[in-house]
Amino acid sequence: MDTIDSLLGEADQAWRAYGVGSADRAALGADLRLDLRAAAADGGDPVQMLGDDVAGFARRLADEAGVRRVRRDYGRLLSTALIGAVLGAVLGYGLLIAVYPIFVRIVDIPRSIHVPIHLAVAVYYGVPAAVVAAGAVIAVRTRLPDLPRIRRTARIMSVLIPAAGILVTPITMAFAWSTDYSTAPEVVATEFAMVLATLAGATVLARRLSLREGRAASDTSHPDATVIRPV
């Protein structure tokens, strides 16, 4: 039984990497378990039945069953999101530089009024961050219409990226404080890498969540949804 469970675990990992959805993995796994148990009951060796290449056997089994694979395309998704984020950062920085003096002249807050530092920081960092997040989401939504469930991916990104930005901002600020706000190239590069890593992590997580069939049932009404069913 332990051998069968081990083989099924390897097969499931192969199906997952191959883009097979959870419902199909469960169906394929159940059928394969029955076959392996029958082979063991007849005195056969389950390991020999699958051969040395369990992953290859699992992929062939999925192809023979006719299941439709979901394209994850993390590489395309990440590159598109990062390009959109960079363009959004440039736009956000330009917008901040252009609007800030105008805003100061229009509002003209009296010196007697104390503006909380947290509010000032939130506005100063929040505006560019919002444009960066919007740039990443819009780029993914408009440039990758061929990917299945990209609409759901973009919707989840619009929630996760701002949340990730809120989490990474104090971390980045703490790192900057620890370096006495140094502008040395290696320090700036580290801060930039922290932000990019957070953005990439939120994007990949959004894609993984969007491909979960249990939570993506509502996407079947959209033209970019892919329904996976064994035949």
C-alpha cells in the first residue's frame, strides 16, 4: 500500500506540473489506484507496471484520457506584469511630480495645521503604488487575452498586489532606515529587488488561485474560461 501511495503521489505531481486540474487529477488517481491494486492482487509489481519514468507514464495517461490542460504560463504572466508595473511606476512618478506642486498651491494648508506623518507617507507612497498595481493588472488583462481564466487572474491580482505592497512598504522602509537611507547602488538595487519579488510573488499566487477549479466555477460563463473534464 505504501508503494502504491508513493507512486500515486509521483503521478499527481506530474499531472499538476502538466497542467491537469484538480478534478481530473482526482479522477485519474482513483482509476490508477484501482489498476495498481488489481495488479498487486494478481501478484504483479505496481512499480513495473508504471515503469522507471512515473512522470512520463502519468502524462501519457492524461493524454489518453483526453483531459484538457490548463496553461499556467507563469513566465509570460510575470514578464507582462513586470513590464506593466515598470510603465506604471514611470507614469506614477511623473504624475506625482506634476500634480504635487499643483496640489500644494490649491490646498495651501495653513502652517498651524499639523498633517500626520502617516497620512503624508501614505499619500506620497500610495499614489505611485496604486498606479504601479494598476499598470501590472491592466497589462496582464489586455496583453494576455489568450490565457485561460486571465480575467479571474487579473481580478485576484488587483487585490493581492496592493495587499503585498502594503506589507512590503514598511519592510523596505525599515531596510532603508537600517542603511541610514543610503543611496548606494547596492542598497537601491536591494530595495528594488524586494519590491519586484513581492510583486512577482503576488502575481504567481493570483495565477495559482485563479486556476483552482473549486473557486473558478464562476469563470465558466466567460469566454476565456477552460472547463476541464475527463472523457
